[in-house]
Amino acid sequence: MSGELGRVLRWPLWSWRNLTITAVALLALLAFVGRATDGRASSLPAAAPSTTSAETTAAAPQPSTPAPTTTTQTPPA
């Protein structure tokens, strides 16, 4: 069995044609699996919805009086 397994594993390296066939077959298999699963990974838990900063700033209390503004005076020339 190990002799046949080694022969199968070495087959892609025998020529550029075999390597190309193997690479195209693997890419096609990955594309098929990606389409079949529709990009969803079933083993990952669903992400909890997160709050955005816009929601937190809208909920923050607004100051009742505006902050005092300071004016700078230029010295006379």
C-alpha cells in the first residue's frame, strides 16, 4: 500500500502537465466547496451585534449651558 501511495503522491511532480492538472483540480475543488457553503463557516459562533460610537454619543447627555469661549486680544501696535 505504501508503494502505491507514494506513487500517487509523486504523480504531480512527474511533469509540468501533471502539476498543472493537480493545481487546477485543487482550485476547482476549493471553488466548489466555497460555493456549496456559501462562504459561511458552520463551526464559527455567530458574532454578537456591537454598538457603534454613534449610538453611544447620541445617548450621552448634552450639557445645558455652552462652555465659555475665550477671546484673545491683540496688543495695540
